Amino acid sequence: MQDTIYDPKTGLHYKLMGDYYIPLVKAPDPPKIGIWGHRRYDYLKNHRRVLFSIMQMNETLTPHLEEVDRQATELYDRLIKQFATAEGITEDLKATNQMEWVTRMNNIHSRATEIVGNDLIFV
């Protein structure tokens, strides 16, 4: 008996295990959704239920979440850099006064998070 076979009807390969041929199937890779995609998912699920259901039925929810996550990450990173540059926060400040650097970066983080949420997540 052959170790592996191919069935053109199903388009699957089968591997011999004992007396049986077992199909060689691979689960699809999980979607790459980060924190922003998860926040958008929660918002749609809890506040925009009809849109959430429509997107699930049309199988457009996952691509939408991936795109929102990508856009939000880019916007967040850009805002952090712009705010830090505008306020003169540098690595020198980090080396000389760590607490001041952390305080100011936390403030920037909070502002950037709020902007991203208002512009991309909670719309």
C-alpha cells in the first residue's frame, strides 16, 4: 500500500496510518488582530450589533478588523513620534530624568490612545 495518496475528487492528500487513510488537512492560520482590532470587535459587538451580525454573515468582519488594526497601529505610532518630537522628549531626558520621561510618555500615550479610539475604533 502507498504511504500517501491524492484524491482528485476532494483535492486532499491522505496518509496511511495503520489500516486507514487519514486526510492531511491544515487548519487556517488565525487572523493577525492586535489590541486595536480587539477593541473594534468589542465596540461592534456591544454597540453596533446589526453591523456586527451583517459583517459576520458576509465574512467581512475579520478582514475589517485586520485593516482597522493596521491603520490604528500606524496612526498610534505616528502620533507618539509626533508628540514626543513636538514636546522635546528625547533619549537624553530618559537617561537623565527617568521619572519625568515616564510621566510625559504616559501622557502622550493617553492622548494618542484617545485620538485613535475616537478616529478609528468607536465610529
